Amino acid sequence: MTTPTVTSSIDSKMHNNIMTAGSRDRPLMLATGRYPQWRSRFLRYIDTRPNGEALRKCILSGPYKPTTVVVQAVSATDDSLAIHEHTTVETPMNMSPANKAHFESEKEAIHMILTGIGDEIYSTVDACQTAQEMWEAIERLQQGESLNIQDVKTNLF
């Protein structure tokens, strides 16, 4: 039988090996009981991506929702007809670069979160529609797990 210290040391080494493997090419895997570290490292990984700011916005604030924009009136010229003032929904073609990056990063953010979790968590977040919903579901699940561990420790001691 191993002592808790030895087991803890082995678990810690295994966790560090898992965290290191592939950390440059993909997000880190969430290990049981390591949510705070995973969250911090995941967000730091996001920040290393070319579109890191947009990915972070998708995860923490939700997807970009196109707004209605006012198209100003343009007088007729010899080459074109007059355009009356009207409203239209924003499209990627008329979004600002920052909003376009945020809008286009949602699918990548979802993929990165799914890559960073195991099968036991996947079933919980599979029904989520946005990266933000997934992020919040994982956080709730992990907080519940840590509360359950704390309850066990409280009842034992």
C-alpha cells in the first residue's frame, strides 16, 4: 500500500507530464481537481493565439451579436443611383476588424474548449450553444466537484 504522500507525488508528476504534452499546439487537458490551474493556463494559452483577444471575448463575454447599422443616404451621381438612408444588419463585410475577429472566433473557441476537456465533462457541455455557455458549465461542474471534496473533508475531520 502506498502512502498518501507518495501517491500525491506520483499524481503531481503525472499531471505535470500531461500539462506539458502538446501545450504549444493545443490547449491543456483539464485534470480532475486541477480546475483553477487549468483555467489560468487555458486563458494564457488563448492569449498566445493570433486572435487571442477575440477568443477571450467569446469565452468570457459570449459571441459577437451583429447589430443593426444605419446606412447613410448617398446622392445620385452620373455613375450611380441615389441610395436612401436605411438600416441593415451588420455582416462580416461591414463589421469593424475587432468585431469581425470576435464574430469569427466563436467556432474556434468552442473547438479549443472541447479539446481541453475529457469525455466525462464533454457530455455535460455538449448541449451548450456558445463557448461562454460551455465555459460557465465547466466552471459550475468543477466548483460542484470541489464543494463535494470539501464536504467529505469536513465530515471526516
